[in-house]
Amino acid sequence: MAKVAFIGMGVMGYPMAGHLKVKGGHDVTVYNRTVAKAEAWAKQFDGKFASTPAAAAEGADFVFTCVGNDEDLRSVTIGKDGVLSGMKAGAVLIDNTTASAEVARELYAAAKEKGVDFIDAPVSGGQAGAENGVLTVMCGGDEAVFERAKPVIDAYARMVGLMGAVGAGQLTKMINQICIAGIVQGLAEGIHFGKQAGLDIEKVVEVISKGAAGSWQMENRHKTMNVGKYDFGFAVDWMRKDLDIVLAEARRNKAKLPLTALVDQFYGDVQAMGGNRWDTSSLLARLDKK
């Protein structure tokens, strides 16, 4: 059993911290900007909560962060009362936020100055994956530190991999989002085309999902897409935040991402329709709009 702190009780962090407590058997203290969520978590999981990130991190062997964006991450790590001001030397800071590779490298350097180790460890699998403890975790950092952290991360994951040096986890998550964007757009266009052609979408998917067109998105989202329901996962606002990170990195490394840039604009159209909190499969709503 390790002493663990978890910063960020959002739709991902709340269940992830729960798995660290229940499945991992760790001594977990949480922090959240909205105190009521931290209190609710502590009551539900018989854990503890703290009034600041630094207080939560005090004495912890492993500190996890899962917040909104780069600036939120800086705030809870290197900001006033951030975790690095409370962590002990030799502890490991594990960041599950989907953020930039740049901020990952920045935090790695800041942690080293404090005698703390750092891993960037963004996740994929959405809210359902977090709740079921089956997330995919893409890590960047030093191999020896990863080997220490992996048994703890395993509590909320089904796949944990070291992708390379610090920042490689975030870069891998960017590839994940690039692939999802293209797949969802293709699925949306296929369903839209089938409906316009008067086909039975369920019959169509039953057949093509067993061939080369099959995908997780097809298996798990086609039914809800077909009936115009889009409240089953990762929100459009979050996807646009992620794609903004992707496109900024592409400008730095000169990668050509014409489809990703186009799909990002399509998600902007969905936002203009009021679909900010719809899930990413709502690209179909844009096509079906009369």
C-alpha cells in the first residue's frame, strides 16, 4: 500500500481516485477546487480530502493530477500551494491531464529541482473507461520511474505503456485524438449516407462492422448516433481543446494534418448548434441538420 494524493475530482479523476483506494488498496487523499466534490468522494470511498493541493500531496509517495488544461495544471503543481511545494523528495508526480508536451517537459524540470520524479500519463477510454477502471494510459518519462509507478497506475487501467522520454505520453495522446477525429467523421458520413439512401443502418452496421470498416466507434456509438442521441461520452468542448493542442504541436513539428484541421472546424459547427456538451459522435448532427 502506498500513500497517494489525487488532484482533480472531475468525471475522470473522481472514479480513478476511487479505483486507487478500492482496487489498489492505497491510502488516498484528494483535492478539488470545488470542495463539495472532494467531500463527496471522501465520504463515498472512506478516504480523506485536503484544502490545498500542497496539503493533499504532503507525505505522499505518488501524486496524481487530472485537471482541465495547461494553465489548470500549472496552477495545481507549480502555483501557490501547488503539489510540488508539498511533495517529499523521491515521490512521483503522475499527470493524467491531456495537456501539451511542452508543459510536461516544464513540469519534469520543475519536479527535478524539488527532487521529485515526473511522468506525463494522459489517458484514453472516456468516462466509462474511468468508471470501469479500464483506461489506456500513455506515459512519458524515465524508465525506472515508470516501473515504480506502473503497479499503482494499474488500479485504473487495462493498458499502461511507456512511450518514450517525458512528453511522449502527451504526443501519443495527440495521435489518439487525430485517429478518433478521422474515424468519427467517416462513421458520421457513412451513417448519414445510409440514411439518405434509405438503408436500414442497423443491418448495414451488422455486416460492415465485421469487415475492414469495423472500429470501436462503430461498435459503441452507431446505435446512439442513428437515433440522434449524443450524451454518451467525451464532450465536444473537450475534443476541441485536445485538437487545439494537436494542431499547435503540428505547427511546431511541421506535421501535415489537413483532415484533423477540417474535423476541428466541423466540431466548431457542432458547438455553434449548441452541442458543446454533446459527445464526439455528434459530428452526425451537423450532417443531418436540415
